[in-house]
Amino acid sequence: MHYVLLYDVADDYVTRRAPFRGAHLQQVQAAHRRGEIVLAGALADPAAEQINGAMLVFRDAAAAERFASTDPYVTHGAVRSWKIRHWNTVLGDGAVPPTVGDSATGAEVPGRPEPNEYAAYASAYVDLVEGGDILRAFTVQRADVLESLRPLSEETAGSAYAPGKWTVKQVLGHITDTERIFTYRALCLARGETAPLPGFEQDDYIEAANFNACALAALLEEFRAVRESTLALYWNLPAEAWHRRGTVNDYSATVRGLAFTSAGHERHHLKILRERYLG
């Protein structure tokens, strides 16, 4: 899903915008670097049309509103009004998969896993995933993570709520690393791998990664890219692959069990971040 910011421009738009064009473009470029803007541009001959002279596509509504409220075109009268429209994206980056049973997509939705399809410890994670459509869950959760964490300042994102606890950046990096690992495990099982797959020590990964040295925007973009890769794999799995089983970290799991564990793991950590940092 995306959010479209529409500008209705003033009658003398071309004249009014000229002194502020550089500052406006810098603001657009900065928002794009932060991963907030997907596309931005002016419609043909906005001075003649006047209505909807420009359109900017954002990943979340809050970022769109912040942009419009500080855009020099708005504050100096080149834009006489603006509005934000929710856009249900059906194709491309940010698309929400159709509901279960839509045969037009060709995607197979596996349903929820049984308890014997994932590790015993993971039941608390799996319970946090809503419904049985894991493709939709991964897509909706992606937007939720990005919209929830983007407003945080670098100071807040690099802080821990108590001594010895992970910072927001470390938690986000851990979510991304864990998803990479679980998606790799799912790939192996889906392709018929019979060799046992190893576990990993999360604290060692956190220490080696130095996530606190990274910008929050960079970590969010990394998470988004990894989630896109996860969806690409699962979107193309044949129906029978979801139920293939193997040994992971000394327990038996299926592909769909690993997928639900990964999605629930993200839900678990975002819940903690909301409680501790997002009010």
C-alpha cells in the first residue's frame, strides 16, 4: 500500500515556485534517500490545469503529511491546497497480495501450520500471525514496521530502554538477520534439502554487526529489501513445497512452519518496540 500526496497549484504556480524550486527538490531528494518517497513528479502543464499539478507517492501517510507541511511550495503559496489519498497497490513494490482463493495470481496460500511443523519455542511467535495467508501477512507487516519505525530519531533508535538491552537499531537488525536465516532455511527445505541445517547465536550476530553505527533509514531500507526477497521466494513456491519437511537446529520443521515463525518473530519484537519506544 502507498499514500499519494496531490497538490492543487496556484494560478501563477510557475512564477511562484521559481525561487523555491531548489529547496523543494532538495527536500524531495532527502525524503527519497530516507525511503519515504517512492515516486515524485509534476503533471503535464500544471499551470494550465491548476488542479493536481504534482503527485508524490509515499510509503506512509505520516511522512506525506510531514513533507507537505514543510514543503516550500506549500509554505510560500505556490500550492494552494493538498490532500493525501490512500492507494491500495496491487502490483510492484508495496503491493498487497490478493486474498486467499484468487486464482488470477497463481500464488498458493498454504494455510496455518500445525504445531509439529515448527519448534516448540516458536508457538508464541506463530500465534501472533493473523490468519492463514502468510503472503498477505508478510506484506502488511512490512508496511507496519516501516511506518512504525521511520518517525524515530537517530538518538532514540540508538538508545536502549534499560542497561544490557538491545537498542531499536539492534532489534531491527536482528529482525532482518533472522528473516534472512529463516528464509534460507525455508529455501533449503522447499528444494528438498536432506542435510540438517545449523542454528545461530543471536547475541554473537548482534555484536559482530555493529548496527548502532548504521543510520536508521539504511537499516529500514535493508529490512524492506530483505522482505521483498522473502516475498519473491514464497510467492513462487509450488503448493507441495510448503509442506516439505527437514531438520533445522535439531528440530523438525516444514516450509510453512518456518515462514510463520519468521513472521511471528517480527511481530514479537515490534510489539516490544511499541511498548518501550513508541508509546
